[in-house]
Amino acid sequence: MSNESISGEIVVTVNGKDHQLPSGSTAHDLVASLGLEGRPVAVELNEHVVPRVELTGRVLHQDDRLEDMRSPHDARNCFR
């Protein structure tokens, strides 16, 4: 039995915070929903880096963990 909710949605963790997405969402869909589409981002999915060219094909699943979803520019400026 799947952990997917009855509503057809999944919950993934992004930088320690839960995000609810429609079932079948991709890593690209998540990046877009966070307002980062078109910006340089680093995506780590379950401790593995996902190359940018693979974001649209990487389907997310219940309880996936994503980290460091910010642009390198944002990362440089976060300590100012």
C-alpha cells in the first residue's frame, strides 16, 4: 500500500520543511512552485545531486527529502 494521501497528494521535505504536492510532481514542478524556475539552483534528492537536465523527468515520491534548493547567488548573500 502506498503512503500517498487519499487526495492524490504527496508530502516531501524541502530543507527540513514539509511541502504538499500533487502526486506525479517532478523536481522541476517543485522548483517552479518555490518560485525558483529559471534561476540557478542546486537540487539534492535523498542525498543525491540531480542534474538540472534531469529535473523534469525526476518524479517525486512520498517522503522524499530535498536539500539546498536555493541559487548559488542566494547562498553567497545569506551571510551578509
